[in-house]
Amino acid sequence: MLAENYKEMLNGKSVIRELFTYATERGKEIGYENVFDYSLGNPSVIPPKEFTQAMIRLLQEQDPMVLHGYSPTLGNPTFREAVAASLERRFGIPYTASDIFPTTGAAGAIAHAVRAVTVPGDEIITFAPYFPEYAPYINLTGAVLKIVPPRVEDFQINFEAFQEILNEKTMAVLINTPNNPSGIVYSTETIRRLASILTEKSKEYGHDIYVISDEPYREIVFEGADAPCVSAFYDNTLVCYSYSKSLSLPGERIGYVAVNPACKDAETIVQMCGQISRGTGHNCPPSLIQLAVAEVVDMTSDLSVYETNMNILYKELLDLGFTCVKPGGTFYIFPKALEEDARAFSEKAKKYDLMLVPGDSFGCPGYFRMAYCIDTEKVERSLVALRRFVKECYGK
Amino acid sequence: MLAENYKEMLNGKSVIRELFTYATERGKEIGYENVFDYSLGNPSVIPPKEFTQAMIRLLQEQDPMVLHGYSPTLGNPTFREAVAASLERRFGIPYTASDIFPTTGAAGAIAHAVRAVTVPGDEIITFAPYFPEYAPYINLTGAVLKIVPPRVEDFQINFEAFQEILNEKTMAVLINTPNNPSGIVYSTETIRRLASILTEKSKEYGHDIYVISDEPYREIVFEGADAPCVSAFYDNTLVCYSYSKSLSLPGERIGYVAVNPACKDAETIVQMCGQISRGTGHNCPPSLIQLAVAEVVDMTSDLSVYETNMNILYKELLDLGFTCVKPGGTFYIFPKALEEDARAFSEKAKKYDLMLVPGDSFGCPGYFRMAYCIDTEKVERSLVALRRFVKECYGK
């Protein structure tokens, strides 16, 4: 018989996907260039040309048996070494290849990290606003996702609420900084306080509590933002990284789990990831792409457009009277809607061809997300629609 | 706390891997060309040049935003359509794109298929000799793998034993033809009889029983073999395919689940696979490789070396007095060892630099596997060592 849990999931609808589908349909009527589609978090810039050149060179010059052969269980050593060396250079943490497990993007990384440090019934805490996919990612492993309500004044951690939810069954805390959907970056003070609480509670509960740090937006940090390296503050940190955003390769499925070498079980956790793969059918990201990424491991796409777009939108939103925390990174902004029901707000915006995602599915009703990974020219044109929308619907 | 089940798996040792490691070490002493390494099932021929050309052309000409962008949840439509059309052309079954779910190889395909048609506690039956990875693949989903003992005279299905194990909890039967490790192909008669029993038992038990048909060796079939298309005989068939062997791309992780369109839940199962991915962190195989494979979907590497090698080895093994079923495909052969304990037999063979994998881990003690995906020249040189081994150790 078919597995009912997965079958029932088919009835669930993604608000983001529905909005994107609407935008696509609307685009057929008026031209997609006239739809101000802030729905999807897809990179809008090309990968570095050095990546493409590395791919072509590998295909032309490398022995195809080596190039396309099976990766070892724990991934290609060239990739693992390149990642470890890059992390050490950038953050001063002495990662070695044995701390790195290559995965199919951050989704794959989280799938491994969660299975390594929890068993069914254990709890993982995350903080609203949060990426809605965390719920299926985690609940389908058998672990239970608990949500800390948001601290809306700055979208840092609501520590009071966190400490009420934290308990002996908490095995991991999942954080995402720079954050989807708020665009904010957890400050040094936030990370330091989180680390301190977890250290204390690990002792009290008599077991380690891990930080699973989902960092696909790590390279998209804006001027002046205080963006500390999470691992530097807490030994039991598993970084889940993806090159989807930094190299604009979302479809190629490449990322990694990096376990802080100061974590006493670092090498064991990485080896466990190799075993976890047998059940998930993972068996390493594509060999060719591991090798090509290893060659450009310190590069990124030209990510400057995201900061340009953020500044334009942030200024305009404030001018229009929105309450809005200034993003420190990512390509998202998360203002307060102009009425209590963000879904109604979003619905009205559609009439102005503005696709704004209501915050409900991010665990933060009353707010909305704009994904400004689009051309700056289109952001500028969207301001006219935004002004009309606000004026005609809310008299501002 | 670390998940003990995965941690304990680290103590498990793979006989195949150990033999391969020994072969590599021995190679450092005497030159790897002098080690007759029949341990690993890695393709020994290069991918078709058309694949490499397609990859380079896509990288040079395709818009990188499209090329490297996220695949839709159910995979790239170009790939899905190409696979469906190819299957229809070859097997006359009217597959359409909606029956195809792209996966990271056959391991990924099995991970999805098993989760779609079972819930924890359900049973899946497979037949010895079987690929040892089936145990972790299936047991880590929560389903329970049951093994039917081998029918050693021809390695077709032992139907008497099968019917004793079949029960109301059986939700799927996992078959692998052409078979690793025996190299045999299930005959039309075998498949017909299997289908007939499953049809009858599905009615009796009041629920569908699915066939999960693991077919990575489908393109490696030798002259004269009766190699029926499993799906053509049983509607509720989920084919798990990989291009690892047919296109020699094991490291690139590309394959698919193809649900027989005659299965009443075909489209639902494919859509469920998209949901299953959220828990396993799969999110489609690499976009570029889906597109490149779509262009060469009817091609294979030059696979003829495997049949050449098989004929040489089969003849020699018979001449030396081995009992051996002639392979109908793959790059494996599975003779009976010359003493009861195949592990002792394999250990002795190492002294002649022959790497032969004992059949115990394939659920078939007393037999041994040779993976003859190596150069023919080396196969020929190995015969001298094989003759010496047999003569000196067994007086034949």
C-alpha cells in the first residue's frame, strides 16, 4: 500500500509555489517582464566564468574513468581538502578533509546532520521566521521540530521563548544566518549568548546539544553587517553549506556538512554521514562538479546586485511607512504588512502585479517576504506599482 | 547524542572494500597491473564521446541560469520526456514524462521506491544471491528485508522458498536482473511465474504488492540471453535505473524511477517521490547532467568487453572443473568455490594475487564473485594465476 504520510503531503500547497505559478500565468498575459515577481529565492546572477572553464577543462583533459568514477564513500578527497583549506583560510578554524562531508546542497547536508545527531522522537529547535522546508526536512527523519516565536523588533533570537522550549529532549538547534526570510544576520552577541546557553544546558542535561548552522547565504553579507562565524563560538557546530547561492548553481546540487574540528566526535560524525547516505540513496554529489567546485572554492558569483536591490527596496519601504528591519545579507527583506492579515495584503498586491509572500508559512504572520533576486531595473520599475498599491489600498 | 544505529554501522566491514584495499596495497608492492583484481563492480570502459560533447556544448551554449537553475520538484521535463520516449521505443510500454522521476542513480531510485510503497514494519522480499547494499538501503527506511534462499542450479527464483516467506506484510518484491552477483538474467518463465503469484497474492491479501525492479545492468545483456522486460509482465512495477553502468557515469549520480503507466497509482507514486525527496535531501540529480543524458538517452558505452571477458573466464572455469552458471549479462560471474568455505577459498586465492569475493555477503555461502570489468589483456594474464591456484591448492 502507498505510504499515506507522503501521499497526504500532496494535498499541502506551497504558498510560494502558488504565487510563482500565478506570476508565470500572469506573465503570459502581460509579459513576464511586467510581473514584479518577488516570490522565489532563485539566484539571478550567473556563475563565475572560472567555474564553467574548469568544467570544460576537466571534460576535455581529465581521464573520463577518473572524472566520472565513483567517489569514495566520504567524497572526493580533492573537494574535501579544498573546502577544509578554504574554511581555515577564511575563518581561522583548523578544519581538515576529515571534517568535511560533501552533500547534494544544503538540503542534503541537513538530511545528514539531523540523522547523525538525533533519533526519532528527539527534538530540534529552530527560530521563527524560518525556512518552511525545515518542517518536512526534519519531521520526515522522525525527529520533532519545535519553533521559537519571532522577536519582531530585530529578528534576533527570542531567548526568553527559546529557554522555555529547550528541554532534555533537545538534541540540536537549527539556525539560519543570514536568514531566509528576514534577511537579518545573527549578531556576535546573539551567537555568543546562544553558545553560552547551549554549553550550560548540555552540562545540565548530560548530553551534547548540537548547532546545525544552515549557511547557504554566508557569502551574501552586506556592508556594515556584523556576521560572525557561528562555528568559532560553539564547538559542537555542524555547518550545512550550499554553493547554490554563492556560485549560482542551485540545480547542480553541491554543498557539504563541515563539522567543527573542536567537536570531539567530528570525524565520527562525518563517517556516520557516509552510513546515513546508504539509507537516503545519496552516495555523494556528482564527481565532476565536486572537482570543478574544488577549483573555484574561494570564488563567488558577482553578488553585488543583491545589496543594490536591498538598498533601493529598504529606502522605498521606509518612505512608504513600512516597519522593516534592514537586512544584513541574503536576497530577502521581510517587512510588516499594512494590515494584520498578510495573506489578504498579499492578495491585494497581486492586483498590482506585485508578488509578495505572506509570512504565515515562515512562522511569522503579519509580515511578508520579498525575494529581490531579480534585475535592478525591474526592482526600480516595481516601485511605481508598490506606491500605487500602498496609496490605493491603504491611503498612504 | 549521536545516532547509535549509524555509529554501530561503522564497525561493519565490507568484504568487497577490504579486498579492494588489500589489492591496492598489494599493487604498491608488485604493480597494480599484476594484481588480478576482480573485487569491485566499477565500469572499465569510457562514456560515449557524444555524452562528453553534449556536456561541453551545454556549458558553452546554454544560458547558465537555465542550465544550472533548480530543477522542478519532479525533475527536468526534457529528461523525463526523453526517458519516457526511449522506454516506449524500446519496450513498447506507453510511458510518459509523468511516470518518470529522476534520481541520483539506482541507490536514489530504490530509496524513493521503497519509501513510496512501504511504511516502517512492512516487508520487502529479495532473492539470494543479492547485492549486499540492499540490507542498509531497505532496513534504514524502517521496512524489513526478507531473503529468499538461492536456487543454486541456475540462480533463477526459488519459488517454493519464496511462497513460504510471502505473507500479508509483504508490500514489495525487489528483484535485480541481470543480477549482481550471479550475472544471470531472469527468464521469461521466471518473470511470468513471479507476476502470476503476485497477482494472485495481491487479491488474496487485499493490497497491491509492488515489484521494485533494480535494473542498472539492463544494457549489459549477452548473446542468446532471454532478457524479458519486467514491466511488460506486471503492472505494479517500479523500475529503478542507473546510467552508472550503461554510460559509465557512476560518480555522476543519475538514474530514475519509472513507474509502469499501467499501475493505477503511477502518477501518484511519482508525485510522492517528490515529497520523499524533502526528507532525504535529494532534490533531483544535477541539472546539467539530466540535460546531457537526455541527449544520449538511447546510447551506451561500448560494453562489448564485458561479454568478451565473460566468455574467456567461463570457458576457463569450466575447464578447471568449476561448477558455474553461465552469465546472461552484467560483468559478474558467480562460480562455486572448490571448498565449502568460500572465505577460506578466497583467502588462499590472494596468495596468487587473485581477488575473489566470497559469496557469504551476497546471501550465498560457498560461491564466489568475480567482477570482470577489467581489461581483457589482464583477464587473459590472470588465467595463469588461476590455473596455478587451482592446481596447487586443490590438486586439479
